[in-house]
Amino acid sequence: MKTILIVEDSATTRSLIRAVIEELGDFDIVEAPTGFDALKILPSQDFDLVMTDINMPDINGLELINFVKSNPRYSNIPLIIVSTERSEEDKKRGMALGAAAYVTKPFKAMELQDTIRKLLNL
């Protein structure tokens, strides 16, 4: 079973992303309301995918991506940014740090599912 970590400060958006993932099949889904919580959760298990917002309290999504990609234990985990930030600069920054995909909110369920399928080879 594939394990996905959702890092998103909005409980509503976390629930929506969870529902979109659950439509794809059986996954172990772990949720973190902040980047700091994600850093505490990461060592607890092996994740196949991390999905993160950019704008969050304490540690933002870009800082989280930088940490994940610079740590040899986690550097192979693909990351998807799911954010309201729409500028090319934000997308370029996220991708330059190592994100595998960038999906803007509000997102279409099919777009997010296609991105997840591609990154997890489903």
C-alpha cells in the first residue's frame, strides 16, 4: 500500500485532497496541519508521496520541500505543491527546489488524480 503525506493548514482542503486520493484506490493517508508537524511525522514511516501547500504557519511549503530534498533519507520522495499561488515565479521556485508537480487551487479532482497516478506509476 502506498503512503501519502498531505501537508495543508486548511482542514477543509485536507479533507478534499483526501477524498480525491481515496477515489484512486486504497492508500495510507497521513495528514499534517503545518510544515512543522510534517517534519515531526516524516521519520515515523516511509512515504511514497508528499503533497504540500506553500502558505502555512511556521514552516512554509517551500522550506519543507527544501528540507525533504536536502535530506538523503527523504530526497527520493516525489512532492506535489498544491497552492493558491499562481505566479510563474512561485511555480519556478517550487520546481527548482525539487517539487515534481505544481497544482493550483482550486484544483480539478481529475488533474490532481492524474498527477498522483503519474508520480506513483499507477
